Amino acid sequence: MFDRFKKPGFILFSSLMLSLLVLVACGSSATEAPQAAAPKAESKAPGTTAVPTAAAVATTAPVVKAPSGPSGTFNYARKDLFPYNVFPTLTQGAGYFFHGFTGGENLMSRNAEGTLIPRLMKEWDVAADGVTWTFRLEEGVQFHKGYGEMTAEDVIWSMERIGSENSKVAYRSNILRIWGIPEGRTKAIDDYTIEVDTGVPQYDTLSTLSFPHISIFSKKQIADVGEEVATKDVAATGPWSFLEHEAGVSTRWSAVDPHWRKTPEWAEMLWRHIPEESTRIANFQTGNLDSMEMNLDSIPAVEQTEGATLMRVPGGTAVALSFYGNWYVGLGTPEHKERAPGYDPSLPWISGNADPESEEWKTAAKVRTALSIAIDRQLIVDTLLLGEAQPDPVLAWAANVNKLPPELRQWEFNPDKARELLAEAGYPDGFTLDITPVSGYNYPEVSEAIGQMWELIGVKAKQQNMTYATIRPQIVNRTYNQVYSHQHVAVDPLDRWAIAFRAGNAWNFGVDHPILEELMDKAAGIVDEDERYAVEVEAARFTYENALAVGLFAQNLVWPMSARTAPWFEHMNFSETRQLTSFEWAPNNSR
């Protein structure tokens, strides 16, 4: 059953799973089922530090220029390479995810301490009423391709596109709520000053402006060439200007010299599409790559490469399982049927009734809970993730797990209880489902491991390995209704929940419910952190006790650097740590 997995971590994992299989087969009347080590309230993954709650500090970003001008080409390899396509009404979220922090820029950013810092917006203030904000923009910022200086008109226009009805941006609802689109609660005072009336106090007025999906584009370019043309060659303001994309091969960028904020040290950057881990490693070892996406079990190979260094982002990402198809807002209405065509209450993990007190709901919740407690998270962390992670209980709470009550800080590992729950739910012999892992790192192996653990309770999991570009349309269209492992990051849980569990968003985590919508609306209007987190804990309890989306682990991210460059950890954009960002800060040691 396990001998097809050849990687060292999986060989170790498989031997442990065989021992577990023997224990389960023999029963547990005399021996208690093995339990995963419970993380302490303040426990951290090796080398990790909890990200503090961000506090906005208005400072002026320094202008830094490479001392001798850009030169050479920085070579970076990706497992997945999305087409360059970035306009809000035409681009699925993955386009922003990969390109937003490279060619584009945001009004705000985050540093390594999690503090919000200025980017295109140099300073701000809010009136005593807590709803009237004044944003002052950097002056002299130029758009790519000769489209002139960025002004307040461009910023407001970009926000209107992001918040428009046909926007595909995941944070569309945030912009609608904060910027008052289309109510007209935003206006330009002059070319460099914007006034925003948020209607009511909003906790994320500034933090939303740091997300990778919220870049600023040239209004004039769209007027000149139209959205369809501009999205493939957009005029933004970042330190890298897009040159060309060859599907399945590469994306090429050119340094903006000079750039208003930081001119890159490299003249060009080439993103190469290399899906195979072994091929990426071989190219890195032979000097053809300066950095790359890599699995954790490739760290020893990198450490043996002459001159190579590692850049580690502690707790840079987290992974959770979502049981798709649990869409309950508006259940029973024509609007729900149109919005969520994949809703199918005949599936064991989906309820035909949105009432948490109904028998249908309780039965589906037992199934989801059984699937969660059948997973030995600590075993996965210790073997497949080489200790570079820690078990994580609730989606988007990895950086704030200490704010959860003790009973929500971990999932027990109890396959015997899982079998009992399945029997109570009417599935004593289990059932079959599909599980799709997020691509990258060791996640396919993790998904295989979870499938093996589910086999021990009678559930057969069919692995569906596909790229995010392939599965995302099914997620957006609400036709996918199986199990998907999401990679995510959040400084404040509500930052991620605002898109993960919203019925009205273009994209979500396969879950929405009237109770969650009400709690998220309530929390979003609370500026006081302690009061807001009290409401967020209520929402966390609802998702945890009903196992709607369950945490798996929070993980360190590690990127290798060749001898031609060096880590630039302190300059990373910590609004989005799942991807390598801020390439303009990559040192050029070859000059």
C-alpha cells in the first residue's frame, strides 16, 4: 500500500502508518488510540515567530536606487506559471497572486513585523467620526509604457474596477464595503488627495489596501486600448515592467530604471516554468537558476550546492481542508440554485438544512468531524514536513492561535471515535470522495497521507492532482463540491474569512452560512481589537464545532538563493508571504 512512495519523508511516514494500521486493526479496548502531541498555547514551529497585529504607522518610504544600474538576468523557476493577465474584470485571482506584487504596487504594504507601511500612499489620517479618511498619494509616480503620472483619479478608477459587479477579484466585497462603490462615498480633493467615507467604522480600511489584488492601473491606458489589450500588457507602477509571456515556458520582466521607490539591481527577470522538482533542483545546482520554488525535502540538496543560501519565512503559509458544497446563504431560493450549482445534499458532508439544530445538519457535521479527527496532523508535520510546521486548528488563525480558547486550539487524533461518528451518521462502511491538494511544496504527498488515514476509517479518497489554474474555475463557478486543501495566509483572521466564507464573492472556500455572514459583518465594523476578536472567536467556534473548514498545519516557507544573489527577507512584502516577492531587492552579486 505504501511502497510506491520513494521520498525519504514518505518512507518514514509510511512505516509509521503501517504501525498505526496494526493498532487500529487490533482494536483499542486495551490500548488507547495514539494521540497527536497537543501544541501549547504559545507553541511555534521551529524558528517561527507569531505575526503581531498590525498597527498602521504613517512614514515616508525611502527612495533607493541601485548604485551602478541594473545588469544581468535573474532566473527564477515556478512549478506553476500563469499567463500574464491582470485586469480586475478579466483576471482570475491567480493572475494577481503571481503578478500583483511584481508589476503592480499597492497603496499600502507590510513589513516583517506585520506593521502596515506606506507604498503609493505616503500618509493618511482619519476624522474624529472614524469614517472620514484622507489619503495623500506619492507625487511623481510614473506608469509604465509612457502613460504618465499616477493621480487620485487613477486610484479611484482602479478601486471602482476592483469593486465592480463583474470584478473577479477575491477582495471585491472589501472594496465595496469600504470605498462605498457604487454609492459614491469617495472623491478626489486634488490630484494627490483622496477622501473616503467608509459609512461606518471599518477595521480593515488600511489593511485591505495592502492585499496583492489591489494594484493601481492607468485609467488612460484602458481608454486608449481597452481592457482586453491592457490586461495582457498593463501599465502599472511597480519596479518591474512586463515584457512577454510564452505559455508553458516563461514570463519575462524588465527593470524600471529609474523607479520612484527601488530600482532593481538586475536588468531583467525570467520566470521559468519547470513543474518537476528534480529538474528545478538540477538547474539550480548547475547555476541555471538563482532561486526557485522547492519542496522542503529538497533542502539538503540545496545545502550541498556551493555558495547557496536559504531564505526562510517563519510561518509563511498555512494549509486547511475545506469541505466544498457547504453553501447555505439563501438556501431554497432560485438565487441560491443559480449561485451554487454544485450544492448537493446527497453528499455525506453536505446538509439539506441550514439550521444547525436540525438532524440533517448534525448528521453532516458528524461526517466532517470524523474526517478531521482521523488525521494525525503531528505525524504529517514530523515526517512529510520535516518539522518545518506545527498543527493548526482553524483556518486563518495560525498567527493568532493564542487568542482562541484552549478547546479550539487543536484537533484530537482519534480514528476510533471517527468510526463511531460515521456509523452514527449512517455510514458504517464509509464512502468515497475526491481530494484535491493545492499544488506546490509537499502537498500532494500530504494529501496522499490524509487519504491513507481516511482508509483506516473506511473512507476511500481518490486523489485529484491538478494545477490551481485548472481547479479555480470550478471553485469560482461553485461546481466543485469535494475536498480541497487550501494554502492561505492572514494577519487578522477576518482578512481571509472576508473572502473565504462570503456568499457574494467571486471566489470562496466552499463554505458560506447566514450565521457566519452575520458574525463577519458585525466584526468588520468593530475597530477595537479586543472587541473584534471576541466576535471572531464566535465565528471560529462555529466553523470548528461544525468542521466546515478545518486547519491542518502552519508551515515555514524556504527559498534557495544561488551564489549570484542573497536573501532579502527584511524587504519582503509581508502582506502576502505565500509567494516570493520584492524581487527588486534581490542582490546582484555578479556585477
